[in-house]
Amino acid sequence: MKIRRAVRGDAKDICRIYNHYVLNTTVSFETDEVSTEEMQDRIETITKFYPWLVCESGRDLIGYAYAAQWKERKAYSRSAECAVYVDKDHHGKGAGALLYGRLIEECRSAGLHLLIAGITLPNEASIAFHEKFGFSYIGKFSEVGLKFGNIIDVGYWTLVI
């Protein structure tokens, strides 16, 4: 597996991975498929300031991870929200861990101080994954989301880097 920085040309494959989560899970709170053009815009906007990485296995893009602005106020500038998504057919093969390990390193090198991960609850696999990297639970927003007719809680984990 190879990790590299994301480019606009990755948008179609990133959409293939991400839209599965959008349309079939509560992992993402988006409810409509994201277009390739919208994803290209997101990649361009985010990569001006934060790392966005992809994982390739052979010629296939099988996952991605990125950090993004937590809040707009200047005092939050050393904090970022982070996320990782792996193709549904490649779970448990190490791509997510490779991506997150590298993302954390790049965020540290970029001068960030705190990473924030929001996890829809319940999600024991994601919680265990984040805690493996040293993230600590800080609290939850109860009943903050509505998707597929279900009210959803979101827990937050942070990592000082």
C-alpha cells in the first residue's frame, strides 16, 4: 500500500468510497451523494491549509484521510477536525491505520496542536480505532443528528499532537 497526497484527479474515487457511507450509513451526516465536482472543490479548498492523503493498493485508491478547519475563529487555528474513510471492501487490511498514522504526523509537522474526531454513536469499531492512536473521549452531543429516521448522538475524541 502506498500513501500520497490527494489531488483533484482523485475526486471520482474518493466519491466512490465516501458516497457509500453517505447513502448507506450514519457515519456521515450528509444525506445526498457528493458529486465529483464538489469533491474536487473540497480537495482544493482543504489542501491549501491541511493534509489530505489517499491510500493506493496497486492501481486502486482504497481509502483517504484528511484534516480540516474545526471552527472559523482565529483562536482555533491550531486545531483541526480529522476523518478517515476506507473502501467498504478493504476494511481490516491496514489502510485506515496507515492513513491515520501518516495524517497525524503531517498535522504535527504542520504545527497543529489538537485533532478532533467526531464519531456517530454507537460505533465501537471507530472508537477503538481512534483510541488506538491515543485519542481521548471528551463528551457527546446527544440527539444532534437525524438520518434514516433515527435520532443520532455524536461523541468527540481529541488528540494533542
